[in-house]
Amino acid sequence: MTGPTAVSRGTHGAPGAPSAKVLVVDDEHAVRELLAETFRLAGFDVTAVASGVAALNTAYAEPPDLVVLDIRLPDFDSLEVARILRDDGRDVPVVFLPKPFVLENIVTRVRQILTV
């Protein structure tokens, strides 16, 4: 998958409030879809992509409120993706996705960051 996959939109927070935009970046299709669906069900507005290049293109086109970023990407070092976003003035929080991970812990961490 080379481009972003828009995932069903959810709502986060109070009824009528805009949902936080989460960009999920993982090259493994099953993991990417699991994360995207989980965040959607948790009420977030989710876009999921498979590569560092797609993550940067998506972040420029539709700036996210937070990025969930796989530690290992085939085309780009994940730390480099985060650095490029930061250096370009995009002060977006990044949650690095370790492997293996506990899904509940990732969702909890994202919620903590976005409610601060």
C-alpha cells in the first residue's frame, strides 16, 4: 500500500466536538488496520499509511493531532520521520510503536497526550 487509507471517521470527546486526528504509520497491513480500527472505535479520526514517505506526505496535506509511528519502517527511519516533522515546524506529538505492543497501552498513551 503506497498511499493513505482513509478509515471510517469517529468522534472523540463531547458530542458535536471535532475528533482528534491520528495518523497511524505501520508497514504491516494487519497491524496498521488493527490500530486504525481500534482508534476509530475509540472515537478518533484516523488515517493509516504504510511508509515514512506516505506519513510525511499525509502529515503535510492533512496535519494530524498525533502520529502513531512504527519503530521500523522499510523506507525511512522512524526517528528521521519525527525529526523532519519537528524541523518543519510541525509540533505534532509522536508515539513510537514498539513491537510487540499492548494495544490498550497505546490507546491509553494517545488519550493521555491528547488530553493534556
